[in-house]
Amino acid sequence: MRLIRNPSRNDALRELQRVGVDPHGIAAMLPKMEHFIIGIEGLTCKVANIMKQEMLSIGGDVAVARGSVDCTIETTDALVMGTLKQIHRFIDKLASQPFGLRALAEEMKSLLERNERRKFLLITPRRTIDIGGRTLVMGIINATPDSFSNGGKYDSMENAVEAALRMEEDGADMIDVGGESTRPGSDPVPVEEEIRRVVPLVRALAARTELPISVDTTKSVVAKAAIGEGAEMINDISALRFDPGMARLAASAGVPLVMMHMRGIPKTMQQGSLEYDSLEGEIIGFLRERIDFAVRAGVDEENIVLDPGIGFGKSGEDNCRLLRRLADFRCLGRPLLVGPSRKGFIGRVTGDPPRERVEGTAAAVTAAILGGASIVRVHDVAFMKKVAAMADEIAGLREQT
């Protein structure tokens, strides 16, 4: 006798097949083996009470705040709990209800569909990048004298190019080039200086590597110049908030766009209170709004990658929580990029300085991949390539490739 705790769909399917269940039985039972909790914020008490009664009637439940039943409070958050089969029945029941429940049912249905998506295609001006099989490894080249991890290491363009080429030999799938440090407390770099650091390097790399090159910048002028020299992706930690021209550029250039969550700016993001009322809820809401903003500006949603922003405006505990709960972000329906490499929250646990945080980074990368990350952004490509291969095997991704 044994307990089987919350198996993935593939694991549940294997268990049913191992038992020898009839294929028709498998189709009926599989949705009963998947359990979901859907968090919904800001419901009126009337709506929450209807939802609770409907879910109870089919064997599930809805957790609401004390005081919602007798409407002594105005609004409540809710946790809808049930098997996949129960939730689908719940959605059908809500579709015929008043008070905006039909629209709520449609959003829940869309959320489940987005959550199931695993395969994506990013289209660059030069190629198509398959996302959703094995995890892709993005190598970091910081052409900055003040990077927290390798500031000054690439003190010439030749050194930076050679480092990128070694990353290619070590199995990197793409290279991310940045010319402005975004470490906590860092000051912005003038656009002319950032162009001086980034553009010649992108030009040199594009001539010597077949890998896609991403430009890590919040400035549309820098991104445009880099794309003109061969960059194929934009990695914007501001999620299009710092430069009003970035969204238009990403749309017109037709390049994949990485958008990251961050509160504040790098200079001040770790100052003051780092508390969140709802960590995952706030980040998911932020990223959903940024997707909508980008799409309205003409960016193809299929070319958007999301980054929850490990180390950007979060406490060490919150960074670990994000890695632990990364699967929650699948509901956004976009591939996830995670960059924990050598960051401070790792050093606070292991006691190591940045360049010696390889083991801690390996643990964080493994957690990210098991949580559903499609791309990991790292400094130590050769080491993390092996880590990713093993994590992919554990996650069952290699067998899907």
C-alpha cells in the first residue's frame, strides 16, 4: 500500500496503464486524478456564495473569507478546489448563472487551456526556435565593468567574444548580451555608453556564431542598434515600462520579447518593504497586464516570453517561493525564462561569493526546470548544461523531445 501524491498527467496515465485499466476507463478516470486549486481575487460576496454552493453540489469546495457567507464584508478572495472533472462541471454550471459568472466561467476555461500548453515557437528574423522539449540554456555575457557577478571579467571585446564562443562549444542555445548592470543599487548607463558596450560585441558575435543573440536592455535605441547588427531577441527587465518606444520596436522588428517582473528600478528595488499581499497573484497580474499592453502595441503574443524576476524586488524567501511555485505561472500560457544564476539569495544560503555559487545555482536551476521553466539564463554554461539535462530527465522532458 502506498500514497500517490498529486501525480502529473503523464504519471497518472502511467499508473492507470500499469494497473491495466481499459482505455475508455483511462479517459474517464484521468480527469479525476488531476486536482486543481484556482485562486480568484476580489469577488463580491454574492458571487462567492453562489460559487461555493455550486462547487459543493458536485463534490468540490470554494474557500472564502470569514464574513462572506453573511455578507458582512464587501469582497473576498476565493480558492476553487476540485478535480479537473469537477472544475469542468463547475464551469458548465456557472455559464448559465447571472452576476457576471458566465464571463468568469469563460476566463476559468481559458486559464485551464493556457495551463495545459507546453509547446511554443518563437519566430526571429533568422530562424524558428522550438520551445517546450528540453530546457534551453541561455549564456550570459555582461559587457559591464560593474556586473555583480563578472564585472570587468570581459575587459575587451575579444575576451567577451571568446567567452561567448566557449559557451557555444559548451552547449548554449542562445547568448544574452547586456551593457548595463541591473544589480541592486546600480545606476542607469547613458544610452551612448550602452551602445558603445553592446553593439560592436553583437556585431562581432553575429559574424562568428550561429546561436541566436539576445540583447538585454530597457532602451529601444540600444535594442534597435543591436538588432541592426544581428541580435534576434529583446530581453527587457522593465517589461516595456521604462521606454515607450520599446513596444513599437519589438513589434516592427518582429523579434521575440522577454518581459520580466520587477517592482521599482534596479537602484531602489531592494530598498524599503519587499512584502507582497499575494506574491504569485501580484506577479501574474502584472505579467498579464504587460502581455495585454504589448499586444495592443502590435507585438505578436506568440513571440512573448515571461520572466518572474528572481532577485528583482523580492526577498530571499520570496525568490525560493517563486522557484517552488513556478508551475503557477503556466496559467499565463507563455514560455518561462528563469535567471537565478549566482544571485544574492543563493549566497545568503550557501555563504559563497558570486563566482562560487555554482552548486546553489545548480539547485535553483533544477527547481526551475521541474517547475516548468523553458529557458534558464546562466553564467556557467558547461556546468548548467549537464544540470539541465539531468533535470529534464527527471521532469520527463527528454522523452518528449
